[in-house]
Amino acid sequence: MRNDYTDTLFTSRWTPHPALDRKGRFWALTIYVLYIFAFFTVITAPIGAFLAYRHRFRHGPLLRASFDWQIRIFWTGLFATLAIALTHTIVTGLAAITFGAGAVLMVVPWAMTAVWWLWTAWAILRGLAAVE
């Protein structure tokens, strides 16, 4: 015989509440949209990271993994931006010292930027597929 009280108690203890999952899914998708807009305007990426940190512990373990992934995307992008800026500065200085001959190495920061954009797009698509 089925006991509705213990079944409800057991399932609510071990499975996340559906309303929280819906809310968490909404926030995860919203953050990914903010990251997509970050390709065009930089300010949406820190907003997305702030929201990911804020909702990280409020939802189930699967959504927490998604929020952790979003935080990782943000920090990887920030460090990649700093590395690309440093490389660009070094190559520009080298080009100035060598009277333009070092400008050939400008391909390096351009390639780093392309790899970073491709990785970020892949990471966002991977995260969106996981949330769906």
C-alpha cells in the first residue's frame, strides 16, 4: 500500500523542487544570453558572472554545475583578454623597435583572439545544450 505522506516527504527530500528548477533553468539561460551579448558589449559578461555566483547554491546540483561552468567561462574569458592584450602590447612594441618588421607577429594576438572566440562560442553552446 502506498503512503502518500512518506512518498511526498521522500521525493521532496531527494529531488529538487520543480519551481526552483524552472527558476534555475531560467537564470541559467538568461546568463548564457548575457554571455552571447558580451561578444558585442562587454558589460553583460560581468553581470552574467555576478548572477551565476548569486544563483550558484540556490538550485540543484545539475544547475549548480551549469552555474559553475558559466563562472569558468567568465574567468577564462577575462584571463584570455588579459593575455591577448599583453601579447598585443609586446608585439606592437616589437614592431616599433624593429621599424615595422615585427608587425608580422601581429598574427599571434589575432590567432589568440580567434581561438578565444571559438572556445567561448563552443562553451556557451555546450552549456545551453546541458541546460536544455
